[in-house]
Amino acid sequence: MKGTKSKTWFVHLLSVPWICGSFLLGFAHPFLLLADRDKDWPNWLGPSYNGTTFVEGLTIPQDGKEYPTVWTTEVGVGWSSPVIGGGSLYLHERSGTKEKLRSFDKSSGKENWVFPFATNYRDDFGMEDGPRSTPALSEDLLIGHSPDGWVHAIDRISGTLKWKVDLVERFGAGKGFFGRCSSPLILDSKVIVEVGGNGVGVVAMDLQTGSVLWKTPFYGNDYASPVPFFSAKGPWVVCFVREGLLAIDAEDGKTVHFESFRAPIDASVHAASPVVFDDRIFLSACYSLGSGLWEITNAGNGRAQMKALWKRPDLLDSHYATPVQRNGFIYGFHGRQERRPVLRCLGAEFGKVAWSSGPLPAGNLVLSDDKLVILLETGELLVAEATPSRFTVLHRQQILGSGTRAHFALAGNQLYARDKRRLVCVDLSKAD
């Protein structure tokens, strides 16, 4: 067994206030007091919950050189992305009738431990049968959410089970079109999951025991994962639920704001997570919905309110990949996954398209300093400039095979990504 328990690496949150009248708001980039924040990717969308790294100085290979692959290891199927904490990488996958939560040495790819459990999940549309959601790390636990509704808490060092909850049995969690997909969010001593069950929407469980702390009313069953917003009065949870935009007080689960924002057809999904920056919340989806931008303002007496700045179809319609934000511009895939979307830059404040690429395979992206790191479903890696002036690709390289739909992790300029059979570590700090 490898690894030593870290006492300091995980998240302790210190709000960085944004002054908005007399109301203090904080998110965008709260101070995350992590010993190795530049080297960790502990949850869905990374340490700042928005697909942004803290590492600068990404190398761009020259003269036909490529980024080197540090290691490769075989894995099962799934759309769950890897997470990184301390010296370990963790992955949720499926092989045959077993789902597996696995721990690897992040430097070598050698397996530390595996926690298997039985699954009978089958996709109704003949698509991937593996896990969809990405696990989350606390100081001592790995929390995974399976497509058939199980939440497991596993000791990060030993790989032993601490607790488990069947969300279907407990809350009647709906399968939806493509299984349970919400990635768990760990805030303080809570695990927060979008459940979408019988009269239940979002649920908070105790991190150490799995006992229910609060639950919201039903807002439909969908696929986007919750993200935090840190206010002066404590953290909120921002969700893109089936019915629209939902903001919850993380302490007691009470609704801070709800606003209807959903596709006009029932056969639709909301898969991209909210993008929270400064005092703005950006949502995006396909199926004739489009995107919208909300502002959080002072309503007096220390209360906050949200107002929509704009809602428009066809500006940036994200099918499943969560966009990223830099200097007030949103970068993301626009259009349906199966119809070759374009990559688009959107001026968020006024909803103006700055540029669009030509048609591309769908994919996922991360913001690293002033660069966009993009991994396409074909397994091709692109590095492009994150600028509103134009779309410029600086480097292209094949790193995986076709079917690379899972998001990736970027920690310490080491890129960790998977396709249907392999997990790779690629070093973006050097070129061979």
C-alpha cells in the first residue's frame, strides 16, 4: 500500500470578498489553502471548481517535438475523470459486472489499491455502461457516485469502505436518460449530490457517516454537477437542475434563488456545470435553450438577489462540456456532440460572440494561465491561445484513441486522461 495521509493538502476556504454595495461576495478564485494546490485536482473541474489550473508557464513544443507520455496503464470503461490528491491518482471505472474505485501512484501509474463492487447498470440507449460522475477527495476519503445510484466513501489510504448509501432505495433517485451523473461536491463536512428522487432534489450527507443533513424539494433529474459560491455569509451551492438555476445555502439547504431555465423539449439534458466568476453565474445547454448570465447583487439588509442580465439561444450551447472563463470571456464548445460543434469565445457581459472555430470533434477543455488545453473525443490534444482576438492552435498531438469522452485532470502541468481502455499521464512541462 502506498501513500501517506496528508493533514494539510485539502480545502480550507477563506473567502476573497468582492464588494458589491454593502454586501460582500466571494468566489471566482477563493484562497484555497492547499499545501500542493498547484499539483492537485481533487474534484470535478479541479481545485477552483471551474476548470482552471493554478500553474503558469505551459510549454509549447517546437520543431515537430511532442509532449512525452510519462506512463500508461490499462483501465475499464467510463466517462468519470481522474482526480489527484497528494501523491495519488484516483479513478472510477467499470470492468464487466464490477465497478471499481482505484488508487494509483500518480508518478508511475502503479496501482495502490482497488475497491470493486457489483453493478447491473445498463444504458437505455446502448451507450457507455460505466460511471459518469467524477469522484471527490476530502483529506481522508474518496467519494464516488455510480450510475445506478450508489454513493461510496472509501478510505484514501487503505481503500476500505467507510460507508455507502443507495440513493435509489433511500430517495428514489431517477435514472433519467443516461443514468445518475452528478459528481459529488464536498464542502466542509458535507457531501452534496444532485439526486432528483421522489420529492427530493439536492441532498447533503455527513462526510464521515453518510447520514442525511438536509434535502431540497424536487427540481427534476439532470446531469450537471453542483459547484460552490462563497459569500460573506457562508457558502452556497449553485446547481443547473432540470428546471433551471438553483442556488442553495450550503449550511441548511434552504433555497437562496430559483429561476426557471430549461429546454422547451422533454428529450433534453443539462450536462455542463454552472460557471461562476466574480459576481456572475453562467449557464449553457443545447436543445434550443442556449445560455444565460446572471448577476448577484445587494438586496439590502445583507441579503443577495440574482437577476438575469441576458438569456439567448445559439450564442454558446454546451452539450456536455463545461466552458471556462478568463477576463470576462467564456470559452466552450457550441453545438451538439454528434454534429461536430465549434469552439467559441463569448464576451460574457453583453453576450457577444468574439470568434468561432471551424467544426471540431466534441471534447473538454481546461484553462491554464493564458492557454486553452483541449482534449477532443478523437484523443487529439490541442493547446490554443485563450484570447478573444482569434482562435489560434499552438500545438496538436494524438495522446489517446477514439472515444475519449471523459474530462481530464491537469495538475502540476501533468495531464491525466483516459479513453475506453487506457489511462495516460502526459508531461506538458517539456517536449521530446
